[in-house]
Amino acid sequence: MFLARQPAISPEADRIAFSYQGDIWVADADGGQALRLTLHESYENNPVFSRDGEEIIFSGNRHGSTDLFKVSVDGSGIERLTFHSASNTNPGIQEDGTLFFNTRRSFASVEREWEIYRLDPDNKNPYRAMGALGFNPTPTGDGSLIAFERGTAPTNREPYTGPAARDLYIYHTESESYQALTDGGAMFVKPRWAERTLYYLSSETGTYNLYRWEISETGEGVGQPEQITDFVEGGIRHFDVSRDGENVIFERGIGLFTLDVSSREVEPLDIRVTRDFRFYPEEKKTFNSDANQYAISPDEKYAALTIRGEIFLTLNDKDHRHTVSITDHPARDHQPTWLSDSTLLFVSDRDGQFELYAARSSDPDRGDIFRTLDREIVKLTEMEEDVLSFQLSNSREQIAIQSGRGTLITADIDELGNITSEVELLDGWATPQGLAWSPDDQWLAYSLPDLNFNTEIYIHAADNSTEPVNISMHPRRDLSPYWSPDGSKLAFVSDRNNQDFDIWFVWLQEEDWERTRAEWTELDIFGDETPPPPPSDNGNDDDEDEEEEEELEVIIDFDRIHDRLVQVTRDAGNEWNVMVSPDGETFYFTGTGINGNTLYSIKWDGSDRETLADNFRGGALSLSDDGSHIYYLERGRLMKISASGGRPDNIPYSARMTIRHVEEMDQMFEEAVRIFGMGFYDPQFHGRDWEALQERFKPKALAASTRQDFRDMFNHMLGQLDASHLGMFGGNPEETQADRTGRLGVELVPVEDGMRVEKVIPRTPASRSNSRLEEGEIIRRINGHRVHADENFFKHLDETANERVALQVEGTDGEKRQVIIRPTPAINRQLYEEWVDQRREMTEIASNGRLGYIHIQGMNMPSFERFERELMASGHGKDGIVIDVRYNGGGFTTDLLMTILNARQHSYTIPRSATDDLERDKEQFRDNYPYTERLPYPVLMMPSITLINESSYSNAEIFAHAYQHLGHGELVGQPTFGAVISTGGHRLIDGSLVRMPFRGWFVLETNENMENGPAVPDHHVENPVDAKANGEDPQLMRAVELLLEKAGDGD
């Protein structure tokens, strides 16, 4: 069985096309041997037949971004159709060969939907086809009607019924009018025409099934839609229909199926393909800069490395790169840690979940794990849940193991790895991070959040004889504990000061805390002059001349230990990766310096600061036991630098492995579903059977022939959870070109022998005084090349960003001139600013200058800082402010914005010389208060109103709920997406990221879950689909009207 994707059927139903192994294939409609039409490293998909059935249009990333291509059904004459680094996808074709597709070039700005372009058969220069934005444009054969989707919910989110669900629209090309066919309540996707009948998929039954609907000449639905299929479990993912509407091909499960529409008979399509692989199923690779974990052996002779889920050993020597493989298994082996110089511990899921294992020599005559040829792998644990991390004690005689979400145990471990005497320290919902053993192995330090997600540092007795003690006690984040090896301090990082992370520590003994700076200076000079205790008389004089190493005991005075905190650094920016020298005197850390990230050392009292390395890109830092060197990873290379600075050494390695891609994808699937199983925020999985979903979708995922298809199948499974903020994301094996189109800042339409300027976008190269283009002008030549219908204009803008480009421009008066212009790499920011400027002007005109307008682009610090600025720039002297969070993709700044909105004036002030009679005139100053002097943020004391729509997402929705329920004002527009969950991520063996929601959000006022519980406006206003093109915004106009009523006459 193999997973063929996105099938298409020819108009006469005699051929089919599909994507497999990232190539385009064609076969007879009744099955049989398929012919591979394309063979290219790029990922090519989404084929569509021309109306004569002789050519296939498809998408491919041969040049970096997605472009459209066409190929004859016999595999000849592949031709590139689009030449723009904005993605070009979702082709639809009418009878005369006119092609419609999606792209984002010079029109869409804040919107989530894409522009709809057309490419005429007699001109190779595409242009925007309509004023609406949407997806999957599909024309009728004569081109009089174009069906398309609107709505931004991912199509794989089959059960979604919220405000952003996809709906079907019809564009009537002659009247340039729009008709909504569907109106929410389900997902309506993938429209396809058969004469005047529209076929599409709908999830009205909870599963994607095929429907058809007769459409009138003006674009209205005639009668009621008809359901064609009735699948209950496992819907249709993709389909196509013949010209007469009698034959359908669709993708479902692991296979392609045909449907005779008249009889409703469904048959699996038996297709044979050459099963050779475009990419090696087993790939031998040598890695020398790809390590993501390491561990130095106790004698510092060897280094253990984790590379793509395998463990390797190399010599800790800058002059030798010989490397041996310790593991070679489809499982993910990681977190190497030395139990001794000859035994290595690691975590592996080779038995179905992550457990602890030991690797050692099995040769009784050669115990060196590096040099032996005989090694054994021994399983050490059988935990109830996955082992996620572990930490050996300093003596390597105890071990701390963290499993599941929040279980932490300690145990004894012997030299063979036998684990005994387990003691449970924690069994909660939160995961302890940064496990660190005290120098005497009696205590564990870790960071742990509470239910308010305030993360604190705790010290916990390793035998659980006492309750854990919070030693940081602050409502900011405290992380990454590190014991000073002399047992005097516990260092950590905290963002309690100015909300960036600094280095702190706590004195473990009150006596040390009480010492003055002068006393510490004397100790530095003269040493500790406290007389030693008298020798004990044990009657044994034989060892008088031998010095016995004193056993360290860490003494901790816990009474109000949080009062003994010391701040070591106070830099602008964040300091991380704190480590402490063996004598407890010197702290090592990374921070921001003049030359970027920098490695520093500093004395515990903040003195003697030294720069050890500028432009430092290291991570995973560790200090050697003797404190002489710092090890770290830099871009996958193992490095070592002296603790006093200097030139770092590379510890080279050459790790050879065989990547078995099918087995690797199996492991990735299993790990990802386990992580979701233990971490998804809703234990009931939104009412879905998580195990049943795994059983349904694993065969589909493992039948995938490309990484793209594997992730797509996995994400189809996640879509069944009907949740936001999730998915599997990752890179692809193909190495393609990376074309980048220089952007002029104009929207163009092809005319005879030229490209006419339809619009000039402000702040772009085309709007500058020395390279200005005007609307209506025609570009006749570019860099000396004549512009004509037989060549795509944008070919000449490839790789021209910031380079001089010569345009011959014909003005509206017929005069020609030369314009030297420097294209820019992108115009996203300029399109956004244009959109905001337009709405600011609309607000100014509609309110007669009384109201200001502020759009919050994202819930992030740049947008927050802009909001602060705009409170003055747009709000000064106004009677109210329109706040707009439409098309806001979320972030984290709702509470910062609420700080601005929640402030209430409690007094007023009058400075000297503002009046000559305080008592007489005091009430004139009731609105005045020194907010900027007394508060960290400005305040909004005037009336406001907020705009929302279905593209207000995540934290923007939290803002809308808070704004409404805290009584700040009314909401205007459309209900929000309903996508509010806190999300995290988990990396898989190949570097892919699984994004997983871990925390739900509920409205305090109503107890409603914000996930699938959108913010609902007080005033519902829907903007027409072509409002943007027409320069209209009814939602904004209604908000202005309402706010003016609230502001009154302004006196």
C-alpha cells in the first residue's frame, strides 16, 4: 500500500493524476501502471488537468517558494508558469486555459486569506483577478463564475464549527458581485465545478463528505445541496470531478477511490507505481557538526555525544576525531551521562517508552567502552511513565529521575547501574526543571511553577525527610539552580529586576550572609584565621603524616533563607548559563555585550568582571570538575575554552550512522503521540478517543512517501482534536534553489507590450522621490529587456533586492523616461502601514477629528510599545480611542494592556505657576495627574471601543474577553476565532517540532473555555468580502458611530 495524494481526474474521465514521492504521476482512470511525469528533488503536488486533458498544472518548490508549472501528460515540455518568490498555489483552470491561483504579493496585508490571481493563456504575466481574498479559486468552464473559500481554519481541522470555519463564495465575473453559498456551522472546502454544478467537501456530518449544489447563472444556489457520500469515520481529504459530473476520484484512508455519481458506487483504484525511491530509504551520513547533547567522562578522556537519536563516543582531544558508535537502533537514544569512566547511562524508547539504559563493555579483558568491540546495552528502569530526564549525584552513587509530567524520585545506583531504594519526592502536575545535586549529595535543587505559573527555586532533601523549601520567594521567574562546589551558595537566574534575567545567589549559611564587605576582603587577603579543631585521639599514629581529604557537608540555614539573596549582575538584556568555580568565588555566565552574546566571569560580589569570549554562540555550557575549562556546543560542534578566556578549541568528531527513514518516522510518530498523551491540556482530548485516533492514523502516516506527507497525516490526526496551537512542523530533505524576487512596491496589470501600474504602495521604492512611479504609468522595459506577453516580467526581478534596476516608463501623457529603482526584499511592513494609515484617516474623517485609532498588530512587545506611543500620537486631544485587534495573531501582552486600561485616577495635581489662585481654580485641573512619573506605563483615561473579527486569535481574544468583562467598553465586529490555549513544543529525533497545548484558559465571569469559546461582539457587523478593495470598513464606521455616542458632545 502507498499513499497517493491530491488526485485529479481529466475532463473526460479517462486519466487521473496524483502526487507520490513528491512527484506528479499519471495513470488510466481505471487504474493500472502509473507513469511518473516529473522527477525532481522538489516537492510537487496538487495536480489539475487542463480542459483538453492534455496538460497538467501542478505546484512545486523547485525554486524555493512554491511556483506553478505545467507538463504534458506524456511527461514532455515542463514549463514554469510563475516567477515570484511569494508562494503561488491552488491552481484552477477554465476552458480556454485561463488559470486562477492563490498568492500574496501586493494587496493582502493584515488579512489571513490570500489574493486570487489569474494568468491568461495569451499573456505570461499574472494579475489580481478580484477584490476579495480567499482560497482555492475554481472557475466554471466559461469563466463566468469563480468559486472560492473564505475562512482561515486549517482544512485538516475537520470538526471545527467556529467563526473562522471555511465557507464557499461565488464571484460573478461580469457584475463583479459576490454570493455567499454557505454560512458557517461546519467546514466547506475544495470547490470543483462540473458544468453549473458545484461539488465540494463539507463536515456538516462531523466528517468530510462530498456534496453537490446546482448554481444559477448569477451565482446563487438552486434548491438545496445534495450529499453524495456518507462516510462516518475517516472522511475525504481531496477529490476531483469530471466535466460532466458523473465521475469522481478522491483520496481517503490509504488509497484512491473512484465514485460513480449516478450509482453512488465507490471502488478502490488499483494503481501500480515503480517503487524506487527518490530519496534513499536508508541513508549513510557522516556528522561532524550536528551534536545536540554531550557529556565529558569523569577522567575527561572521552566525550559522549547525541546525534540524531544515537550515542557516540569521541576522544576529548582537539587533534583526534576518531568516533565510535555506542547505539545503532531505530529508537531515540539521548541524554548520555557517565556513571563511571567505563559505563554510560542514557535514555531510550527502544521498548515503547523512554526508560533508563546503561552501555558498557561486555569484554572481560577490555573494560574501556571506547576501545572495546564488544558492548552491551542493559535496561535499568521500568517506570509507569516515560523517563524525561535524570541527574546523577556528584558521587555517582545516587540518581534523581523525573518521569511523566511531574514525578520525581531519588534512588541509589551502583557501579553496574542497579537502581534500589527509590524515594518519591514529587508527584504533581508540574515538571521540575534544572535538577541539581548539592556537593554533598544530600539535597536537590530544582525550579518548579505553581498554578499561577510563578516559578521558584526549591531545595529538597534527597531522602525526602523534609518538605521542599522555596528559597527564592518572588512573583517573577527564578530558574536554573547551580550549587557552588564549596557548598556556600546556590546560584540561579531571575527576571525579578526590570523583567530581564540576571544572575543571583542565596547564601546557604546565615554566618556568611552577615559578613561585611570588609570582612570578606580580609578573608581574601589573610584567609580564614579560625583555629582548627584539636586532633582527635584515636590511638592511631600511623597515618599522622597523611592528609585526609575532609568530607564536605553542606549546611543550610533555612530560616527566612529568601532574605539572603544577592544580585550579581544588573546588565541590560538577559544573563544565562550560570556556573560557579570550585572555590565558590567566580561565577561564569553568558550575557549581551558590545559584540553580541558574550561569555563572562565575575566574582560573586560583582567585582573583577572579565570578558572570556566575544561573539559567543555557545549553548549547553558545563564547567570541568577542576574548574579549568568550560565545555559547550556551538552549532553542533563540541568546544572547550579555558576558564580564564582565550581561543577556544574544537573537539572534533566524525560520527557515521545509517538513517533508516521509515523506522525513524515510526519512532517519531510514537514519541509524538506519547508526548501528546501526557501533556495535552484536556485529559479528555475534547471528547475524542486518543488511542483510537492513533490506531487510525498511524498506518496513513507510515504509508507516506515524503516527510511532507508524513507530517500532513500526523496533522490530520491532530485536527480531529478540534484544537488550536498544535501541529508537527519540520524541514524537508530536498535541496532546491532559493530565488528571491525584488519588490518594487507596485501592483501591476499586463497591457500590450508593458505592465501598467495599478497602485503604488507608500514607503516602498516606487513611492520614493528619486524612483517614483505613478498610477497609470506603463513599464515598457526592464534592464533593457522589452516587456511583452511572451515573457514573465518578474523573471527580471529575481535576486534584484537592493540592486539598481533600470525601468523604461511611459507616463500617462505618452512621454517615456528612465527610472533607476532599487527593489526591496519585502513589502509586508509597508502594506501593513498602508492599511493602518487608511483606517486612521477613515476614523479622522468619520469622527470629524474627535477620535483616534490604534491597531494592535500582535500581542508582543514591539506592538505594545507602539500602542504606548500611539496613545499620545493618535489620542492626544481626542475624545476617545478606537482600539483594533482584528487580524491580531496573539502573543502575551494582554495584561500589560490591561495595566494601561485598568488604571483609575484617585487624585489630581497642580504645579506652581499653573494658576495664581489654587482654591479658586483647582477644579480646572481635575483631569491632570503625573501618570508617567508615577506608573511604569501610560494610562488610557478616555472612552474607548474595540474592534474584533474571526481573525482575532489567541491572546488577542483574551484581550477582547477581558476588555468586555472588565467593563472597559463594547466590542464591535465579528466573533473571534476561539483559539486560546497556552502552547509549548517538543523536538523530535530529526529536529521536527511538535507544538502542543498544555494549559487551558477560562473566562472568569462565565467559566467558559476560551478554546472554541470565542469573544462575542456587543454589536455584530460583517464586512463585505470586497470591502478592502472598495476602500470601505463598515465595522470601523459602526465603532466610530458608537464611540461618538459614548463620548457625547466632547465638552
